[in-house]
Amino acid sequence: MAAIMERHLQVRGKVQGVMFRQTLMRAAQRLGLRAAASNMKQDKSLVKVSLFGDEDTVNTLVTNLGSGKAINSWGAKVSSIEDDPNPWPYDKHQVTTDNVDSKRWNPNVKMYL
């Protein structure tokens, strides 16, 4: 049986205003994970991320996020990923895999993640 894990991250880079959260939620859904993310208003280069699910799948997604490559056609790109010492509960995040479909997103973004 696969190990289930919870991972909380601080993701930095070009991650706000470039459909980063939408791209991450769609990748998590495709991989069978639960995910949540929130933009940090005080720091436009920071998004708090929480991932829940199969340990190998979570770790693969984190590795792909940190590859240094653009994750969508709007140029969303991660420059660093660190464990979050002050994680938020899933339901306190702005966007989750449960509510992503209720948000208004630009349909013209191509997702590479």
C-alpha cells in the first residue's frame, strides 16, 4: 500500500498573475492528489501550497514544479521551493482542488505541468 503524505510548501518565483494556482490545481487533479494554494499579498513572488496524497506522486509533482521550466504558456515558473514552517489548513487556502471549478480563470492558458 502506498504511503499517504501531507506536504506544505512555500513556492517562490514567477507565481502570481500567471495562472500558477490554476495550473497546479489541474495537475494535482490529474494525478489524483488534493491540493491548495494561496497568493501572498505582501510578497508577489510567493505562493503557499499544500499537497495531500500518495507520497511518490506528491514528491514527483514537487520535483516537476522545481524543474526551472515554465509550467504554462503564461510563463509561470518556480525559482525555489521550501517546506512551509507555518502551514495553513486546507480549507483556509484561496484555491483548492475542490473549489477550482468555481473560480473564474482565463481559458487561454496552456498547461505543461
